[in-house]
Amino acid sequence: MISVKLVSTAGVGTIAAGVAKGYADIILISGSTGGTGASPLSSIKNAGMPWELGLTETQQTLVGNELRGRVRLRADGGFQTGRDVVVAAMLGADEYSFGTAAMIAEGCRMARVCHNNTCPVGIATQRQDLRAKFPGSPESVMAFFRYVAHEVREILASLGLRSLDEAIGRPDLLQQRHTDNPTTDTINLAPILAVPKNLERLERSHDGHPNRIPPEDTLNDRLLFESRGALSGRGPVELTYSVSNRDRTVGARLAGAISQMYGERGLPPDTIHIRLRGSAGQSFGAFNASGMHLSLTGEANDYVGKGMSGGCIIIRPGNHAPSFIWHRNVIAGNTLLYGATGGELYLAGRAGERFAVRNSGATAVVEGVGDHGCEYMTGGTVVILGETGYNFGAGMTGGVAYVLDEENTMEIRHNPELVQLDRLSMRDESKLQMLIQQHRDLTGSPRATEVLEHWSAFRDRFWRVMPREMVARIEATNEGQEASKPETTLIPDHPAQPVTV
């Protein structure tokens, strides 16, 4: 089931209609209240409108365009009680999301330090000493939702309704409350409480069936079909295709089949080698699994390698004029390696913003990134052979990044709250050279060749970026002392394994 989250704001109904036509199964209307405990106050108080307004507009627009039966509506935004659920149902919601209230039920104190790795109750942290303080239990959350369900039943019974389904899409059961406040009572809620004209002939989607996409021969279908021999253990396969930006999430279906058949271990390296040429659509190589080797000549959109757990992804430019400088040009979009847990990514060019955000185990070499690089990174290794944007390493609590800083701007562009900059050690130098050589061999990158051939000139221009706690741990270990604070993620003692091509 494909879920699309939309912020409650003016015009959200039009966007929701387009999402329904795009074959989403669930549309989530998210209100301005709630949010994570790490959100700054300015974001919480200024993000969108109340969910009631966005939900009402979405319901009325979908009903008016005879699209409501194709999707399920979900609402969230500070839900706390059974009354919230019933009101949302009457305004059109089929499903209801609880976030903050459920966190409080399991012991969250709302300290708003989720991004600092110092959560006092051990929820949003990887520190074992803090996680040991976690006070919650599943029974606490279960009890909270039982109370919510009990209140829902009481309200439904008072209205003479037998189930929540009977309340969905019934704004006629709501009426405006008079407060005796002249200013408040001038608000006209009639547009929210209006019943869509053709609601009586609406076929709502309450049976859980997906908003089915018409059958078509997609690249993912061909990949899965032509890899069936390798999936069944009959030996490696090499495939070649053209790709366009209409081909989204290339490789995800094949990765799903590998995980279903072989679990986390996947297939042996380079069992399925896929060569592509063209411009790949969004989420190229998403959830890439061990045994998959994706080699793209061209460029890719956002979210390359999202959630990848293994294998290798290579992207290099196509044919260009001799004056084309690879490391000065963008070859992939934003938010690459989002939530990746393993695998390798080699980009012979620049990437956009939020590179390797929430990466926890993948290895990557890229020739430049935009703002917010390595944001919330908890593991893995990233090599950047070029310029970085601002706010590098924000919320980074694990892993290591090596950044080539020719312009001497890294000291003002990194986020010093959790990370620190150091020059290369001998161990760092050996590991870095190996990764750059791997990058050159796989992509033919002129930038990698230049750095390796003039290593003595480039070596002292590299920074090693690591979380402060990890640096302290390594230094204490080198001195034969125990670190003062435990840490769960360390640089691996072995280099990344070479990929056979």
C-alpha cells in the first residue's frame, strides 16, 4: 500500500486529487499540531494548518471529482482522545495516526533533545547507558489505546451508531458550538460542516484494496523476469537496458525478491549485473540488496540508494564534450543513501543536498555535495572529493566522512555541535586511498585519478569528520585507557571489500 503524506494547508484538496490519480492507496493529511520532540518551536507553531481544515477540503474535493472511492484518507496532528478520532471520521478520515501521545504513553518526557543523542529516557539515542533507563512497556501503550477505543465506543453509542464506519464522512453529525465570545462566534464553520452533494452515491474504499495501477510492461517487471535464473541459483546474469525518468525505483522489486528468497545475506557479489544508460527516475537503486550491481551511465534523480542494504551502485556521466568537468557537475539529486544500512555507492560527479542522511552502514564516494551532508548519519563511510555545502554533519553520531577541502571552507561549513575535524592518520590515509582507487576503477573518474597521482599535494587537504564521542573513544583506546562514555558505532577494522566487475 502506497501512502502519501500531505501537510494540511490551503489547496491541499487539489494536490490530493492528483495523488489519487497517481495511484496512491492512502492519503495522510497532517495537521500543524504534534511533531517530534526534536522539532524547534518555530517549526511546530508554523507548519501548516489544523488537520480539520485540510481533511475537510480533501474529502470534499475527492468526493466532488469522484475520486474518493479510490483511496483511504488518514489524519494526524496531535490526536490524543477518542473524540479526536470520531471528529476525524465524521470529516472523512478512514484511518487515524497517533504519534506524540503514544510516545508519552511509553515513557517519553518531551525533553526535545532527540537530535543530540542524549535522550534522558533512552528512546531517541544509541547510547547504551541511556537506553538502560528506558521506563516504558508495551502494556502502557496498549492501555492508552484501550482508553481511546473505549471513548470512541461511548461517543458512537450516544449518536446511535454501531461502528466507526457508519460515522465516516458524516459532517452532518457535527454542529458549531457557541462560546458566548463575540469574536469566536463570528467564525463561520459552515464550509467545514457542508455535506458534499454526491456523497450519497459515493463508493468509499473501506475494504483495503489498493488503488490499482493499470498493467504495463515496466523496467522493474523486465528486471525481475530476466533475473529469474540468477534468483533460482543457476549462475550470474548480466543485463543491459535504456532508462528514463519515467522509470522510478529501478531495482526495488528485484531487491524485494532477493530479500524474500535469501533474507539479509542476499546473493553472492555481482550475481546480477545490470548496466543502464539514460536518466533514471526517482529512487534509483532503492533498497538495493546484496548480489545486485547497478551501473548507470547518465544521471539520476533524488533518493538514489534509499534504504539500500547491500550490493553496489555506480553512476558516471555519459558522452560529453572534452571541456566537461565531471566533479563540477551534478550527476544525482537530493537525499541519496537515505536510511541506507549497507552496500556501496560511487558517483563520478556531484550530488545534491542531504547526502547520506541517516546512513548507518553504506560506503560512498562522491565528488561534491550540497547542504546538510551526512545529516543524522550513524554509521558507514563517506568520501567527498570536492566541495560541500553548509551544515555538514548535523546530528551525526556515528561513521566517518573524509572531505577534500581545497577552498579551506570546511571549518565554517560543518556543524560543530556533535562532530569535529581532524587531519588524516596513517590508518585513515590507507583506507582513503583504497576507496578512491576503487572509485577510479569503477567509474573512470578523472578526479579520482588526479587525487591519486598527486597524493602528496592532496593528502593534507583532507579532513576526517567524526562524532566527538567516537574521537574520544579512539584516542582513549590508543592510549590504553577506557573511554569515559560508551559508544555503539565504531569505524570497522577492515576496509570495504572490493567489488568484482
